[in-house]
Amino acid sequence: MTGLYEIDAHLTGLWLLSGLAAFGLVIGILSGLFGVGGGFMVVPLLKLVFGIDYPLAVGSSLSFTIGTGAAGMLRHMRLGNVEFKTTLLLGSATVFGAIFGANLLEFLKDSLGGTDERHFTLLMHGLFVLVLLVTAWMVLRNPGETTQRPLLARLPLPPYVDLPSANLTHISLLGLFVLGLGIGVFKGLLGIGGGVLFVPALMVVVGLQVRQAIGTSLGVVLFGSIAGTIKYAQRGNVNLWIVMSLLVGSVVGVQIGVWACQKLHARGLRRWFVLLVLLVAAVLAVDFVRKAWG
């Protein structure tokens, strides 16, 4: 693991630590409010704002989301917002996907970043923009409370499982595994905590209601984040100075976010979630254009 002063960043020393702590406070609020690990913002903004290279940002983000995911999940467990069987099934599949995604990032960096780091940065920017736009679309097309059976309940792929605490029956076990595996690949590749993809997926594909989807997604975050952190740490791409600074702020922020989650209407949560996702996508798109034609 690299030291603080070995990071090729825009800021150094106490300025870097203070900025990361303030950033962690914001991410913690978002984690508790929307059920996101924060990686969809942490990774690209560590690159854009703090000047930290993508592999180190991804590895440190995965380590950071272990803390935010655990804190948020414990609070949501007390509120009854976690579907435990879904968490276990999806989380197990996410572990395999996260390991594959971490290996894929290393391959892409070696292939594209060997002679020109700009090409690798553009690819990562593009992937983040694509994932964020798809996520926003998934949330917008979900009507929220609906009587229609979820996708995995209509999928003719046995065996099937029931999710009693969510009042869901005949859910495809194979479908759950494929969903967890796919999200895990993005987790390991982009350092996404999971919520930014899992919250809409759990609502649209599995059929969980919004607050239960948020709590469950935080549980799934832990599985993939632990696996991804171990994989990145083996290559020296986890920095404890970054991780601990982010956690200092997020520990407070996540409690604020969970409290706000209980006060807001589900439709309001979706609307603000989409606006946030589109804002981050726009910032990345602008930087993509600047680097591509600058």
C-alpha cells in the first residue's frame, strides 16, 4: 500500500486529508440516503478533483465502501429495510464478479495505458458515463409501487426461491446469480460500491420496494467490496490514508443520510437520485471532451 506522499495528486499533506474528509461527509450522506456505496462519485471525483490515478482510486474506493456499507446496513437493519436472503444470494455472486472485474481493469490499463495514460482515462470516463446513464434510465422507467410481477418472477429459469420478507415468490435463482455476477464485474472494474446499480435493479428486476432495495444493496456492497479490496491491495492499489480520511467524514454523514431517507417520500428519493446521477455523468462527459479534443 502506498504512503500519503507517494500519491500523484493535485493536493498534498493536510490539504489533501482535509479535502478527502469533507468529501467523505458528502458521500456518507448519499450512502445513507440513496443506498449507494458512493463509488460512482468517489472514483471519478478522486481522479478529477484530487488527481489520483484510476487504479488507486478504484482500490481505495472499494475499501472505503466497506465502512460506509457496513454502517448504512446496520442502521437499515434496525429499521427493517434489509431482505437477508436476497443479500446473501446476490452478494455471493458479486464476489466472483468483483474479482474478474479487478483483473479486467489491470488488463485494460496495461493494454491502453502502457504508452499513453490518456487513452485509459478516456475509456474509464466513458464507462462511468455509460453506467450512470443506464442507471438513470432504469430508475426513471420504474413506476415505483406496481402490481406487475417483477422480471425474475416471470423468468422461466429454474430453480426458484421465495423471498418471504419482501412478499415475493417464484424468483429465479439463476437470474439472481447472473444479476449479482454482472454487477460484481462493474464493481471490480469501476470501484462502484453497488448501490448505484443495485438499487434500481432490485426494484425493477427483483421487485423490492425502494427502502428495502436501499438497505439490501448496502448488504451486497460488503461482499464485493471486501473481495475487490483484497484483490487491489495485492497490487498496492489501496491507500489507507485515502480510505481513513474518507471514512472520518462518512461515519457522520451516513447517519444523516439514513435519517433523511426515512423522512422523504419514495418518489422524491428516485427523483433526487436521478438528478445526482446525471450531474456526475455530465461532469465526466465534459472532462472526456476536454481530454479527447484538448
